[in-house]
Amino acid sequence: MPDWFYRTVSRPVLFRLPAVVARDLTLGFMGWLARLPLGPAVIDFLGHMRADPRLRQSFLGIDFPTAVGLGPGLDAAGVALPALARFGMGFLEIGPVTTAGSASGRPVERRPDRQALWSPDPPDSLSLAAAVPRAAEASRSGLPLIARLSFAPGATEDCRRLVRELAPHVELFSCLASSQRADLETLLDAARTATPPRPVLLCVPADLDVGEAEPLVDAAVTAGVGGLLVDGSVRAEPDGRLIGGPAREPALEQVRHWRSRYGPNLLLIGSGGVHEPEYALALQAAGADLVQVDSGLVYSGPGLPKRINDALLFAGTRTAVLPQAPERPPEMTWFWTALLGAGMLFGSLLAMAIAVTGVVLPYDEAFLGMSRADLLALNPRLLDFMAHDRVSLAGTMVAIGGMYLGLSLHGVRQGLHWAQKSIFVSAGTGFASFFLFLGFGYLDTFHAFVTAVLFQLLLLAVHSRLGTHTPAVAPALREDRAWRLSLWGQLLLILHGCGLLGAGLFISGIGVTRVFVAEDLEFMRTTVETLHAAHAHLVPLVAHDRATLGGMLLASGWAFLLPVLWGFRNGSAWLWWTWLVSGLCAYLGALGIHFTVGYTSLVHLLPAFAGLGIFLLGLGLSYRYLCGRSLTPATGG
């Protein structure tokens, strides 16, 4: 459930359900999806949320793909960890884990007025028997896993058993600062002698009195804990804790205090009310090495880690001097994808000129054994019908060429992987569609020649260098009205892209099967049998046009859809204008030729008008977000 669906559709529904029901439904679905054979690919496809490799950090000999991790407040039982691991996380935490597990009988509650989740104190715990397979499954994500342990005072054997059975699957253990010193030493000893040895973090509640806690924390640091984890919860009378907004300021103060006390050499993880990228940066500025999110995924959305990573990358590239390899255009992917786009534009404009003048080419006439005059004599509306197909095809190709040029010059050239991948998927689909019409026995030589030339440009692009992306526009650090409206716009643009793919599949299917729909025959005032009887090659010629149009609609569907899914970020005015100009070229060409030739069937034109309306409304709702710049520039500490 990406933000464009979560914030617009599912959150309003889920917030009307009891918190436990909504949590179990959501996490259960995500966990089920991630365990399907293609489920992880679907999650990656919808979000493209993996962290940039430059955000990777190392602490205690452990590599963290990014500084953003999942706290235990959201999915303590580890039901959806395989899915959540793909949300741009750098590490995961589960727990608390006890040997037998426990349940208070009091359900978790939402407290929207305070942007918080209420949970019982002590919280429900996960049994060791349930935790081990969940930890083993989560470890396959490749992310470091933290297990928060809980055991009764003096329960030495329980402590050692927890460590022994979980150590093969987790990288770190954490325990509450309320543990007795002897219990902490037992845990440290068990972790040191585990196979393999594991570091231990001391978990400090955000509302813990630092004056009272200092002796215990000092003793823990002296004893050898690997770091501190500031837990993002505060006491809620009489017997619960609030996770989220109320812990924000206390957590910041805790992080500042412990960083000041112990200096830069102790790992410090901060959490508490991280509902916006701004709060994650604030924790880092206060001294946190890593930050955790939990309730933020409920109140802000599953795209929060991705937005935080964008802010971290922007801040990091402002302070770090990144080595740049000298750029020679022929060595770069953008050069070849731009040529591919320019080639598509040239070919489409040439096809447009032919379609609005002579309609058929000499080799079309040779294939039919009929001249243009013969075709007019056969059916006065046949050439108009063919022109409507060919102009629509040319308009779609103009849109594809425009998208490729925009994505190349403003996206791929800036090192944006998602822009490169969007072109590759779209172009690959378009080239594969070349074979749709061969079964009818008609090889369009001009089409084949252009396809062969453009395919070489794609191959050169695939084997060239992408370059390094340095973000130029500061990402928005807090949600605002423009962002919330843009989510509706993004949803509509995704529906539009899916509509293009659906239209491409439908028209391709028509082209390789029955060729005509009822409205086509009504416009030409003829029947399929009459056309077949007129000439054996006539229907294959039309089928060629149909199949080609369907294939180009599929290619344009990917070209419009994938940037919406993967590249929808504030300040991307170039992308907004690329969508607008390219899309209008396609729609004006298709609708214009229909009215020019008089093919004005409402049933036939309704999908095009609906698509245009959805497209323009989506762009309108997205304008302020995509074409504006952040009023809260990203800063890092």
C-alpha cells in the first residue's frame, strides 16, 4: 500500500476499524504478499523504495544499508517483516521476545489526536518458538535484525536460551534499562559467547529520568554494551505507554544527553514520533547514528522511509564531495536514450505526415496490388479509417518519443535509475510488439528498418554508463496540502497509465484476432466478409496497423506509468511538463483525427475522453507539488 493508495483510499477505511483489526489486516496482507513467489517483485515495482547505496553505514562491524530502520512498535510479532524490509529500511527490530510469550489481553489503540499508538505496559511479548522462524525469515532480507529481549530478574537460563537460539538469525540484541545489573551482565556474557558473538544495546525509554539512569547506563557502558537505543515511547497513565508523537521531544532530549555524555564512539539509535523526514533529521542532528520509525508508518504512510532516505541523500550530497568520473556523452546511457527518443519523434512525425496526406505507402499498394484510387473505389471510408489508425499511432509514438527525451535529458542524465529503467521497460515492450503482426503475413519494410535502427540505440544505452545522481532540489520535510493533493493526482495518473496498458492489450488483442470492433464496421458501413472478399491482403494490412498501435500503447503505458510510480517527487517540474506535452500530443492527435474523418461514435471515443480527463485532473492536482520547491530545505547534522 504505497502512499498514493494508503493516504487516499485505505487509511480512511482502516481508521474506521479497531486498531488491532486494521493492524492485523494490513500486516497480514503485506506478509502474505511478500511470501508469494513474485510478491517481493510486486512490492519493489510499486514503490521502488530501496535505499541509495551511498546511504550505507557501518557500526559495530555491521553494515546498515541506510540509517532508517523499523522499530518494534508496529510489527512486534514480525508478521510482515519480509515486506517491510523492502520499504527502504536499513535494519529491523522485533520484540520483546520472551521464552513463553505473554499477552495482557488489552488491545493496542490508536490515539489520532496525539498521533500515537497506545500499548499496555509491559507490552505483549513474542514467544521464542514463534520468534525464531520469524527472525530466520527476516534475516533472509539481508538487513541487520535486532531482537529486543525480556526475561524475569535472575532468570539466567532463560536469558541464555533466548540468546543461543536467536543469535544465528539476528545481528544485535537489545534489553530494557530497567534490567538489573546482574541480569545485564548475564546477557552480555551470553551474547559474547554466542555463535556467532553478538553486540548488545541498552534500551532507554524516552521518558526515563536521565539523572536516575546515568549510574545504570554508565555501568552498562563500562560492562561493554555496544550502544544505546532510545525507545520512542512514554508513560500513559495508569498502565500503558504511548508510541509516537508524545515521545518526540523527550526522545530528542535523551539523544542529546547521551551523545554529549559519551561522545561520538558509542552507537546511538533514536526513535520517537518520527512521522516526517524533518523529525528523522532532527534526531540525527541531536546525535543519533540511526533512527527508527514505527507509528509514522501508520499516521504518515509506508512511503515515509523512502522520503527520509531522500532527505538523507540530499543532506549527504550537500556536505560530501563525491568523485565524478569525466563524462563523454557516447559513454553515457542518456546520450543513447535521447537519440532513441529523437528517433522516435522523427519517425512518428514522418508517419504523421504520411497518414494525413497519402495514408498508404507504395509498398502498401504493392502488398495489396491496389492503388489508393482502387481503395477509395472499394470503400469511400476505408482510407479515412486507416488514417484514423495511423494518425493515432503516430500521436502515440510522438508521446513516447517526448517521454524518452524528457526522461533522458532531465532524468537519466542526472543519474536517476528509475528514469533509465522506465525507458528500458517501455522500449523493450515496444520492440517486442513488433512481432505481433507477423502472423498475418505482412512485413512493413519501413517499419522493420526503423525498428532495427532504433533497437541498436537501445542496446547501446543498455551497455553504457548511468552516472551518479546528485539531487538538486531539497525534498519536502513535512507533509502539506500540496503533497496531500498530489497523492490524489498520483493515484489518477497511475490509473491513467494502467488505462493505457489496458487499451494496448485490448487493441493488440483485436489486431491479432478479429481486427475490427463493431463501431469500426459501422463507420465504414461494411462487414468483415466484404473486406475479405475484396482482397485477401486487405484485412492483414489493417491488422498490421492495429497490432502496431496496440504495441505502441503498451510502450506508452509503461512510459507514463513507471515515472509516476517511481519518480514522483516535489520539484520535478521537468517531469510534469514532459507528461503534459507528451500526453497532449497523443490525445490531440487521436481525438483530432477522429473528428476530422467523422468517426465520432460516442462509445468509441468515450475511453479517450475519459483518459484525457483523468490525465489532466491528475496533472492539475499534482502541479503545486511537482512544480514547486520545498519550503523546508533538507539539512543534516
